[in-house]
Amino acid sequence: MRAVISVVGCDAVGIIAQVSKGCADCGVNILDISQTVLQNYFTMIMITDIDQINIPFTEFVDRMAALGKSLNLEIHAMHEDIFNAMHRI
């Protein structure tokens, strides 16, 4: 199973490292990542493998949101099935 994680906020040193560590601590593997900085705004989307997650997914979602809050970022983790359902026409 996979999840989509999005990160948006003002650019700062170490964002990718801290989000990656948050994933690794929960057994979430990053499969693909795209990030850019647009006029000092950091944006990132990650596709992750959650087959080896070591906590309930809902707790992971909450942890990522809390991490974002602590870094003044918006971090949203969403199960791939929900993401796909939201973006179907």
C-alpha cells in the first residue's frame, strides 16, 4: 500500500531531512519525491510505501501534521486510495 505526503510552507534548511526522518521513524519508505522552491515557498510531494509502517496509519497522519506544525509547514499524509478517489472525474 502507498500514501501520498504533501508539504508546503516557507523554505528553511532541513525540511526534507526532518520529514524523511519522521517517515523512517514510523517504518514508512519513500518511493519517489519531488520538491521545489518557488520564490521562497517550499513545496514537496512524496509517494511512500506504508506496507512496513509500525504504527496505525491514522497516528502517522497525526504525527506528520504535528511535525508540520512544529516546522511552520502544512504536512498532509493521505492513503493513495483516498487520494485517487478525490481526484477522479
